[in-house]
Amino acid sequence: MDETATQRIELSIDTLAALLYAAGTAAVLLLLDASGGYVAVAAAIAFGGCLYGLRSIEPEYEAFRIADFEPSEPEFEELGELLLTDEDRLAEQLPEDDDALLLDDVLAEISPDSRVVRLFDRHAMPTPGQLKARIDRHIGERDSTAPDASQALHDALAELRRSLG
């Protein structure tokens, strides 16, 4: 910013501050029931004195000079292609005597009424029309008691244990 623009900005701020001080002086005198002539003279004296005092203060230029700064480009380290090898596999990192439960067993025989296995079977998923019919049937039921499915759950778990054991 050039020096002329800086001086104009400083003069504007000093003038505004002096006007606010003069307005405050006039407001106080009006609250004390002073006559209009005295208020105008006091406000003019307050404005002139404040502006003279503010303009008489010389700014200190470049007290703390800031060095020129240019950011450098970030440097990235080139990495080779990351490939997983056989050493990265989890099974070889596990100890031999670990009793981890791995769910990779396939059931020998799937019973047609098994809910556990058919939960994620794509072929057993109902069509949108069948879903709508189920929802309509559920909403239309008068009896709101929920069926007890605990025995069915116990039977399904027992069947699962038998097939795995």
C-alpha cells in the first residue's frame, strides 16, 4: 500500500474517532441541561482537541520488519508398488495352538426349513410381490400377539451343531 493511501486511511480513522468524542461530549452536556450554544462550542473544542492530539502522534514504521517468505514445494518420496505377499496373510501370523473360530465350514446338508442358512441365500429371497403380500398380510392380521420363536431357534441351533459335529 502506498504512503498516500495509508495517510488518508489514518486521517479518516482519526477524524471518525474525534467526531465520536465530540458527539459524546455534546450528549453529556445536553443531559446536564446546558444551552445549545455552550453545547456547540464544547463539541467543537472537543473535536479540535481530539483530532489535534490524534494527528500529533507519529506512527512508528517498520518496527518489526517481516522477512520475505516464499513457501517451498513439498517433496514427496516415491514409493514402489505395494503388493501383498504370502507373508502378509493373517493365517500364518496366528499361532498354531490358537482356538480361533473360523466360519469357513460348509454344511453337509441344508434342511429346507433352515432359517439360519437361507438368510443370505439369493435364491431364497422373496420377490417384491411376495414381500408386499407378506406386509399386507401382516398389517391385515387382527391378532397382535407375537409368536414365540424360541423353540424354533433352539431347534435350528441344535441342527447346526449336529451338522458341524
